[in-house]
Amino acid sequence: MPTIATPAAQAKCGVPIAIRFASKIFGEDSDQPFRALKEVSVDIEAGEFLSVVGPSGCGKSTLMLMVAGLLERSHGDIAINGRSVREPVTDVGPAAIARAICTSFDSPAAPILLSISM
């Protein structure tokens, strides 16, 4: 007889992501700084995913680029598996990175999924 694993019995995959008061201001030292992302904080447990949805220009892609380590944040911290992101995240493998950051720039209603699973 086959065994059916319940969600509680299944092992969690992936790594936790902690975003603490992360924000991005372009041109901070200029006379016309542009706030691309207001402070945001969220905890994403291993195996969970998060959809970031909003209108064009609200900071969705900026947040994803900062989580991936491709864009330096102005303030706050972003940690993946307890390690602060200071450079591009490459140690989770190409398949996980591809699943981690899925963006669609065509539609403001299209969600950006964040799901790091290995």
C-alpha cells in the first residue's frame, strides 16, 4: 500500500530569507534623490514563497535585484540562510536562482515570485 506524506511529514526545502528595513534611494548624494523602494521588512521561511504585486514603478524589481545581490541597498539588511547579502547570490545553484527570481516587466498585475528551493 503506498504511503502518502502529509505536509507536516514532508521536509522543508529551501532557505529562509529575512528582509529588515531594506530600502533603496538612487542618487542619495545628489540634489534630487529618488526613492525607488520605501522600507520593507518580511520573513520568508524555508519552503515558503512570496508574491510581490504592485503597479509599475513601485519597487518590485528593485527589491528582487537587492535580494539577488545584484543591486546594493541603501538601508537595512537582507539575509539568505542567515548570511547578509553583500554580493550576487551564486551558491544556491543555477536552477534555484532561476526559480528564485521570476520577473515580468510587461504587466503591473503580474506577480513576482520569490521562492528559493534547492
